[in-house]
Amino acid sequence: MSLLEVSSLTKRFGGLLALDDVSLTVEENEIRGLIGPNGAGKSTLFKNIAGFHKPTKGAIAFQGQSIVGQKPHTIAEMGIVRTFQETTLFQELTVFDNALVGTHMTAKTDVFSAILGLDKAVQRRARKKVMEVLDFMGLADRKDQLASELPLGSQRALALSVALVSGPKLMLMDEPFAGMNAEETNHMMDLTRKVRETGVTIVLVEHDMKAVMGLCSYLTVLNFGQVLAEGTPDEVRNNENVIEAYLSGAK
């Protein structure tokens, strides 16, 4: 059984056909690249998987269970977490407090427990988890720094930390390398591999072909809402349809 199965997924917005009979499977512990021109349907596919949109028709199964029609927070609690193109951080909070936000799904409490101090053990575990993740991501020495003071690469690493603290099984990463210089890109690639090594499966949308080809073992190419091609990086790089639609002849 594949970790994620998308079957004949179609999404219409009025007269606009954003996804047209899209099918793909993602295996556990892989890094899957989802590429294609702007407007190909990549972000729409992410939004359908994460529960922000409901498909017009088709099926989405996670660990063998249908997630179509589930709310985003329910899907997140099941283990599917999405990061966004723009770095969505609380700029006025510290690195530590930003990461602490990611524990809200696993460190639940209630007003009664909070008033009586019965949730202290939960809070201690949450703070311990945050420090473990920050250390893993190389941000522990910046835990008291404001998010707004971090360079772009470190902000992206922090956003990844917030997602990782929640304990995901599948992480949907939307253009994690956008706007980065070569050094920042290489560092984020290393962090992405480290996350996968912890057992987190990753699907990433990205336009940086060097990052995609260097990270992903398998690629799915979308064009005009349809699957244009699938295969290894070498197979996709040499696919004439992909070259014509997207890669502009660059190999």
C-alpha cells in the first residue's frame, strides 16, 4: 500500500479545469518532485490533498484511508503537513516560540488543566520536543532570536522546524528554495534530506531544477492540469514532451 494515492482527481473552478484526471502514488520515505510550468495545477493539487479544496471528483487516500472532504486540521492531525511558498512565521516571536506553535496538535490541553497546573508535564514535553527539533535543524543557538532577524535561509529552516515539531508522516513543501542563493539552497537541500532520514515522506513543488534533480528519486510533471510525464530525474530530463513544455530544451 502506497502512503499517498491520488486517483483520477479533477478540480473545476466554474468553467476552469484546474486538475484533469490526475493520478499519482507516493511511496513511504521518498522525496517526490512535483514540477511543471506556472498554472499547471501543482498548488491546486497540494490544496486538494491538504483539505483546503474539495475535489470535483476523484479519490485521495492516505495510508489507505480516504481523506476527501476532511477538514485541513483533521488531515494535519493524520500526519499531512504543508509548508508554503511564503515563509509563514510570527516575525515578532522568537525562534523557540515559533517552533512551539507547531506542538499545538500533539500538546493539547484544556482550560481546567491549565488553571490547576495539571498540564505542566505536557508543556515540558512540548518544550523538550522543540529544542530537539531546533538542535536537529541547526537553530538551537538562535532560539531566543526574533524570527524577523533571521536571514531567508534560516527563516525557511525555521518554517520547516515548525512543521517537523508537529510530527508529520507526509510533508508537502511548496517552493522551499524560492529566492535562495546557491549556499542557502545547498543548506536547505541537506536539511530536506535529514528530514527524510527521520522517516518523513516529502512531496515538493519547486522550480529550481538543480535542487529537484539533486533531491528527488522520482518526478511527476504536470501541464495544464494533467500528468504530462513521470519518471526518474534522468527520464524526465530527456523526455521530449517535458522539454517542449517546461525545460526549454535544457538538459
